[in-house]
Amino acid sequence: MSSSPKVFVAGATGLLGGQIVRALLDRGASVRALVRPGAGEEKKRALTELRAGGLEVAEGDITDPAERLAEAIGDATTVISAVQGGPDVVVDGQVNLARAAEKAGARRFIPSDFAFDLTKLDDGDNFMIDWRRQAAAALAGSGLDVVSVLNGAFYEVMTGFMGLIDWEQGTLSHWGDPDQPLDLTSVPDTAAYTAAVALDPAATGTLRFAGEVMSMRQFHDAVQRGSGRTLRLRHLGSADDLRAEIARRAAQTDNPFEYVALQYQWCMVTGKAKFDRLDNARYPQVTPQPLVDFVRAGATAS
């Protein structure tokens, strides 16, 4: 049995949460994961593999009464939230989880921030980031040491969800200045940094990491080199044009998820959410994967 302090992970069946659990176990940590009773069999099977590595599993939900959730947290000293969802999860659920962590006697809480620099944004810039900012404001009043891990944009999101790459048409599209630096990190590397933070008793405040700092022009080059494909770089308009397109779409729909990808891009291409510094050097044992290697490994469709 590991002698290191126990770490509790909520959202462990998600892509990032599962990687965080794996990274913690790889470092010899004692880990307990919260799994919803209704989690699918495939997700439960994935955790079964990790159980062989020493993972403890507690059934529950972050919306459970704090007393019951505190029992699930048990003797964990650090609680990591990797949950995704709407405000009922990201705001209310995380505040409830933090309240339960306090009841259980935990000392630190790592919220599900995992994005670019949300401390530099304003309300309305990105509605999903607004939820994280609301949670941060509520957590500021807790007795826990809240430590945020920021990673910029995920490689996986940049090459997929954002809709920047059209493999059939052979294009890679962008808004704004193609030479504006962007902070990008893979999911596994974000998990590795999160595990390092969780096991670092001196870690505090907001820590910022990036696997790569590159412009859209460099991103385009890396995707081409990694995929072996030639993609035409398409400029869709200025950052102001992007803001106008977001406003146009917002006026036409009641579903903000139809334009949230554009909000993420605006936060990045304007430089507003750019990290002012990086904390990579704090954990030299983590060697981030270059984007070109990520693409070459086939982690994106080609």
C-alpha cells in the first residue's frame, strides 16, 4: 500500500478524469474514484483495469448530500474534480463537492478548470468558462486550498471539436492573426501535470502548463507534417469579425452550444486568455508530447 496521501477523483470515467487516475497510479499514489451508479458498463470496465493497479472505487454523485459524499471521500487529503456538464454540475456540483471535501477533512481541492487563462476573461466571453468562474468565486469562500490547473486548449479539441480541419476539403481554417501565440496541451499531458500538482504539497494558487506554445500558422504546419497531408490555410476574418459572427449566431438560436466553439476561438485568437507565464519547469519529470507527434500517432482523423 502506498504511503502517499490519498487523492479522490470525481469525473474519473471521463476522458481527462480517467487519465488523471492513471497518472496518479503510475506515480504510486493512493487513489479513490467516484463513479455514478448509472455509469455505463464500458466505463466501469475501464475502471476495472485501473483497480488492478490499486484504484479504490466509491459509488456516488457530486450532487449527493454533502454528508454522504464526505463518506465517499473518506480519508483523501486532496480532491480533484474533472467533471463536465452544465451549471448544475460545474457550479452547484463542484461547490457541493468542495463542501463535502471540507466535511471529510480534505485540505486541497483542484477544480475542473482545465482551460486557457480564465482569470483574464470577462463574463460573457465564453458561457462555459463563465460557469468555471462562478464556481471559482464560490470556492474562494471555502476553507480548502483551491489549486487550479490550466492547460490552454487540448490538442484533441483543436484537431476535432473546434471544426478547424476539414480533411475532405483539405483545409485548415482560422480567425484572427495567424501569428498570435496559443497555449496547447494534450489530455494525457494535462493529466500528468495535474497528478504532479496533486502530489506536490507546496503547489498552490493557479498553475499554468502548455505542451506547445504556437501560432495558428505553426499549428497548420505541425498538422501537415504530422498527418502527411497538405492543407490550405484559410483565413475566415479578423477577431472582430469572429465576435460579430458569434453575436449573429447568438441572435438566431437559444442554444449557446451552437456557437461555443467560436467563443473558445475568440478567447484564444485575441490573446485575451493567453498565459503570461508557464509553470512547466516546476515538474521537469513531465515531458509534453509535441503536437506533430500527437498528429502523427493518429490521434486525429486523417
